[in-house]
Amino acid sequence: MRKIGVIGGGAAGFFTAIQCKLHDASVQVVILEKSAKILSKVKISGGGRCNVTNVESDPIRLASKYPRGERLLKKAFREFNTTDTRDFFEQRNVPLVVQEDGCVFPQSQNSQSIIDCFTKTCQQLDITIRLNQQIQEIQQTESGFVLQVNGETESFDKLIICTGGSPKLSGLKWLEELGQPVITPYPSLFTFNMPQNPICKLMGIVVENALVRIPGTKLLAKGPLLITHWGMSGPAILVLSAWGARILAEKEYTFECSVNWTGEVNEELIRQKLTQIQSNNLDKKVVKYGQFGLSSRLWEFIVLKSEINPEKTWRTLSKKEFNRLVNNLLNDTYSVTGKTTFKEEFVTAGGVDLGYINFKTMESKTIPNLYFAGEILDIDGITGGFNFQAAWTTAFLAAKGATA
């Protein structure tokens, strides 16, 4: 009987183990988790609701959501995509719901539904789950691998690595020592810190259609922006951080961030709208009433930042003041110093170099019988269930490859 070891008891690890048994019921599958807990990231993901995937199923459009891994995922998603993910859970009595933004959650709105599904399925398929498994050494043999686990020797025909992303290169050294090339990891999906900036006093305000860019780069993102007590967050910021993970790391997270609060790129159109607002409110104070869909507090902040006296009326607004207001609506610049990641929910760019992976099987090109799935790979997506989907897809391919 062939014996497959799955290293890592997270989302990718469990899905890989299950898929191994679904592809070949005769194999023996053992999950080795170094900690005392399983599926800890699944538990907290999506605020405890677990955004398991996204409604987008077209392979090309789906792959476009990944700053790293897009080219290879186009083909991979033809093998296993979001529709397959939804079928997997719903066939195991986990009904799902689709939000307006395309994110897919369990109907229970509780990540425990996903955890229970995995553990129950593992029990049904006779998959062994072992916790507190400290792997001291991995030795390659002609027929597979010999592991030193908690001081004891154990043999496996094949290994599938599903240990998740590492925030530091030191966490990948063991793979380099095995002979597997890796790429230095950088954080992805992080928020921007703006220490002591007055904008932070507006914490809690959301702008639904902001346009955010990093001057001097091609980085640009559009979507909801959340002002926090430490700076800026929300989908627009997180998407920008994902696409700019390496660029912003090289800048040591000290850079300028420009916000277009209106989401409109045509300056002339904004000038026309502002002129119309002015003509309709000549004797009213400029600082009063939010415009362009902005809250009254944010509008007041932008007006005062434009050096417009709070008593000034639209009738007495000078051309210079008008121009400053337009500039701050379209090109409001902030200094970013540092980032904030979401503790256990961190996502990394970097990991196992995809150039050394057979993406049809997820097998290493340098180490036979060694496979990879999930965030350990140099693959990461934007928010919206895309990182989990990459885990499910690569797990499916790794399981298929390892059981072939």
C-alpha cells in the first residue's frame, strides 16, 4: 500500500489529503501538523465566516486576480475551479451563499462549517491526522522519503508540502537545504500606516469608489477605502498592496500614496460638476454638506485641507481655492510609513519558485516524489476568496499527481 505524507494541517493540507483518497481510495494518507491545532487559519478567515471561494469561474478572468501565478493558474483552473469548489462543499451538506461582491461563504456564516466538513470527510475516508508532529529531518531515498518525526523514523512513498506561507526566508531554509529553489517572501494584503496623520481622526469612514495609486509606479487600484485609526485599509488598499508587494517591500514600506476620492479620472468632468455645485449653492458655506458621495466629515476635512476658510461661501470661493479643492479631490497625497498585516491571516508573496514545479502535477522538478500545494507556493491572490481557491486548485492537482 502506497503511503502519502501531507505536511501541514491547514486548508491546503486537508483538501490535499481528501483529494488523494478521492483519486485513489487504496492509498494510506497521513496529515502531519506541527502544532496542537488544525485549520487555524480557516477558523479566523473572513472574520470567522470563511470566504471559501469566489463566484468567478472563467479561468482567464479568475487567473487575473493573482499578482503572482496568473499564467500557470489559467491552465490549472481548467482542471479545478470555483464551480468545482462549490460542488465539493455542497455535495457534503455545506450549503453556500454568494454575496453581491461575488464572495462565497458557507450559508451558516461560520467557518466551523468548513472545519467540520473537512474533519468529518477525513474520518469517512480513513485519513490519519496527527498533531504536535515535529519533523527533525527529511531524507530522500530511491523509493520516497524517510522522516524523523518526534525522534522516530517513518517512511513515505510521497510527500506533499502544505505548510502555508512563511513571512521570512528563514522559514523556507529547510526547503532550500533539500534542494528546492525558493523566492524570498514578502507580505501581501496589508494596510497602510500613516502615523499621526490628521486623516486618522476620521476612522470608520468608508469611501465606496476611491482610486488609489503609488506615484512613480504603475500601481493603481479602485474600490472601497476604509479610513482607520492607523491609516488606510479596505479592498482598494489591500489590492494595491498585493500587486505592489515586492515594490513596496523594496521601498521598506515608506512611500507616498495618492487618493482620488471621487473615483473619476477625468479632471474636466470633476471641474464641471464642482462648478455646477457652486452655481447651485452660491450663498452656502463650502464646508457644509458632503459632495461626490463623500460623508460630511470627510468633505469638511478635504475643504479645510484645501486651505478654505470654514466660513467661506461658494460665491466668494477664489479660483486658487477652487483649484486646490479639485487637486485634493483627485490627488490627495499621504505619506505611508509602515504596514499592518492581519496576524494569522497574513498572505505572502514568494515561496517555492514556480519555475521548478511541474504545474500539471505540482511535483518538484528537482526532487522526485515531492509535491506542493497552497500558500507555500509563490502564488497569491487579491481579497475575495481567491487565496483559498488557489489552495483548493493546487491541492487537487498535487493529489492527482501524487496518486497517479
